[in-house]
Amino acid sequence: MESQNVDRTLGLLWRRILGTPQGTRGPKQRVSVDEVVRAAIAVADEEGLPAFSMRKVADRLGLKLMSIYTYVPGRSELIGLMVDEVIGEQELRPHEGALRERLTVVAQQLWDEYHRHPWLLQVEESRPWIGPNVSDRYEWQLAAIEGAGFTDLEMDQVITLLSDFTAGAARASIAARRTAEQSGMSDLEWWEINAPVLERVMPPGRYPISGRVGTAAGQEYNAVGDPARSFRFGLDRILDGLTALLDR
Amino acid sequence: MESQNVDRTLGLLWRRILGTPQGTRGPKQRVSVDEVVRAAIAVADEEGLPAFSMRKVADRLGLKLMSIYTYVPGRSELIGLMVDEVIGEQELRPHEGALRERLTVVAQQLWDEYHRHPWLLQVEESRPWIGPNVSDRYEWQLAAIEGAGFTDLEMDQVITLLSDFTAGAARASIAARRTAEQSGMSDLEWWEINAPVLERVMPPGRYPISGRVGTAAGQEYNAVGDPARSFRFGLDRILDGLTALLDR
DNA sequence: TCCTAACTCCGTATGCCTTACGGAAATTGA
DNA sequence: TCAATTTCCGTAAGGCATACGGAGTTAGGA
């Protein structure tokens, strides 16, 4: 029963290779799995994953709620399909240039992807679905560092390092963007609300370094932080560290 | 109305400094805010944030659902209190040793924290609450690198880099752990279910590097990956990169 | 030609969730 | 003593996923 579900979802993930037709009895489907997935992505893009619901997908397609379940087994499987779909959006160009540039492209691609579909960061799957686009991209990522001098084990660890860091940095960046947009409250206004209480509560001189660093950041960024800049800083350090490893 | 809520929650966050008593009319509260927060943490520890509900917190305290709302304004504010509370669990020892050791301690502390309270990774707050323990810890993290030779701006970026990477690595580690526990399905069994479909669907020779690297990782780890080891690898590279920056 | 298996679409129901609202009871300051 | 204030909680509204079963549609086989 569980494993049936796995099979069905894998079939949906690889539907372009496997082809759709099987049983042909019964009424024709009014839409296609592709349309369901695209509609679902549109909903998630607009409202985020918490507000994403099966009903909204159905509404967008002119279907009623329960009909969606004839296309996909359930919400979580649909999300798996959405993930593989958006990962396939980016073109995987042949790698060129030095290692440093190649790795930058790999990281930048992840960064862009998260910003185009912020809900990717809200997906929680204990066991990731293995779809065609995820597979293709992992191969492409490894190809970027093939022959650079890493061991096979290190190759996986390098991609993991880049992915983990980029996800974290993108999370901060998107949180900042969403905050600015939706709450309609700037960092400044936020501080103006917090300040009276915080001043009463933070003993003066208790946070000397935070105060100094916060002031420096505030003046430079004109905001609490600059996620894009932090991303570039971190990425540069990581690339330095990786080239150092190759010079051993 | 919004800003009232902010004030109230800040008051709760800093309750140990501000003290509780205000109006003393009416019946005594049967429990305390501290107990509510501790009960909430227990629920989240056991069941994760998605399954965390106000009702379960109430049940655990012998109260009925709606009474919880006389202690905290709502679910999201309660989560803010929980976060600050668990961040306060770790002792902030004076820093000693070389920069590399200090930074390792900072990262390791985050790593441990995420593993003790995995739901921290599921918290989504666009605007983080500024509580006493969060503030203390940020100051402590900065103190670890004070005087090492970074500019004020870089100091913030260094902590951000470490935090972002550690969060990403911990996320992978916890996903692996939860998967193993709850699904009762080992990586091997998972592959046995997936394999028949994947073999039919992945053209042979299409994933040469992934195949080689995956095999190497599988033999070394006896699993799909080893998150703890990837964490150490990534951390080492980052520390290399940071020391390189200081040698400029 | 006709029947039936298989399929789609969907109404209904169950059991979760947060939180707004208002009432009864308890407590204390005036 | 009594009114203001606060706690605890019942109820209800409005959201969610999804199990189940029924009505109608289609194609293949008898």
C-alpha cells in the first residue's frame, strides 16, 4: 500500500519517459498531470507553501476539490512533482572556465532558483523523490568539478557544502524580502516599535560588540543586513577553502 | 492593534527582567508562562512543529484549549518564546584557544542545538523576535572572533556564514535521522523499492559521474550519505577560507 | 450490439487546526 | 459591599486533507 504509492509517484515523476497511456477505459481526463503541476506551482509561487491547498489547485483548473486526487495521490506527492518540475526550468549549460567560475555558476543557479520559487525552502520531505530533473542536475553539478582533483567522496561533499550554504543564505534573503513586502513595515519602522521596550530591557553596555557591529552594518547596508552581499562573502570564503584543499 | 501585540510579546520574552505582576485582579493563573513554554517545547520535541498544536499544549497542562490564549497571544508568538527559551539552554562559556577552535565551538553549538530541538529548523518567522537569549548568544558569537582581524562588517558576515552552513547541514542530518526512525525503512529498503522503476527509466550511461560517486559514497558510508561527516568537511573548508582571508 | 469493468468527477463526512466572542466564576481594590 | 478585572472555557466559524461511495462515461470483449 505504501510501496504502491511510491511506484505510482515515480511513474508520475518520469511520465515523459514512461508515457501516460495505460488503462484507457472511462471518461477522458479534463486536464493533464502537467497542468495540475503547473497550476500547483502557480499557487505556491503566489501564496507560499503554507497557504497552498488542494482546493486552490482545483479552483484554478475549474475542477472540484476531490478530482485532483485522480491525478495525483495526495498533497505531499504533488509537492514532489512540483519540485522536480521547477528544478527542470534551468538550462544546464556545458561547464567552461576555471573551477572557481564553475562552482560559482552552480551556487548561483541554486540561489536564483530559490528566489524564483521561494516555497522550495519550505518543502519538507524526509525522503527526497528521485525525479528526472533532480537526477540530471546532480550529474551536471558533479560534472562541474569532475577532474579538478577531488576524490569521489569529496566531490559529493563539495556539492553538499555549496548546496547547504546557498540554501541557508537564500533563506535569509527571502525572509528579508517577504518581510519587507508583506508586513509593509520597513526595518526602520520595526525598530521604532521595538526600541522603547528594548531600551528599557537591555542593560546598557551589555551588548558592546553587537552594538558596534550592528551600527556598522546598519550604516553600510542602510538596513539590518544585506543577504545578497553575505552570500557573496560566504561563497568567496568557501571557494578559497576549496582551492586550498586542492593545493595540498 | 498589531503593535500592541508586538509590545505584549516583547514583554513576555523579557519577562524575567521586567517581572510579571501588573494587574492583580481576577483569579490566579493556574500555571505560569514558563510552564506553558516548557510544555510547548516538550510537544514540539516529541512531535515536530507541524503536529504541534495549541490543544496539545493545553492538554499537557491540564487546561482547556482556549485558556492558553490568556498566557500568550497566539501560536506564532508562543513559538517565538519557545525559540528564545531553547537558545538559552546552552551555556555560553568564555572563549579560549585559537580562532579555529573558537569558530568550531560556535558552529558545533548550533549543530547540537538543532539536533536537540529539530523543530527549530521548521520555524518560519519573517521577522525574528529579539529575546534575551538570542541577544546574548549573538554577542557571544561575535566575541569569539573579536580582535581576530576582521572588520566589523566582516564579523557579522562570518557568523552568518557559519550559521547558514550549519543550518543547512543540520537540516540534512535531521532529515536522515527522522527518515530512518519514522518510516522504519532503511536506505537500502528504500532503494529496493525504487530500483525496479528507476532502472527502467534511467537510460544506462546517462548518469556516469553520479553513478560512480554514489557507489563510492555508498561503500564508504554504508548509506546514501553521512551528514555528520559532510558537516565536518564543509566546516573545515570554511575555516580554511576564513584564515586565508586574515592572511591577506 | 450490448454489457460490464474501469475510470472520472465530485458530494458528503470525519477529524484535525486557529482563533473570535461572550459568559460564568473568582478575586481584589475602592 | 460591590464593581472592575481577570481567568477559564464552551461554542462556533472557517480553514485544511482525505476516506468513501455514487453517478455518469467510455472502451473492450462477448
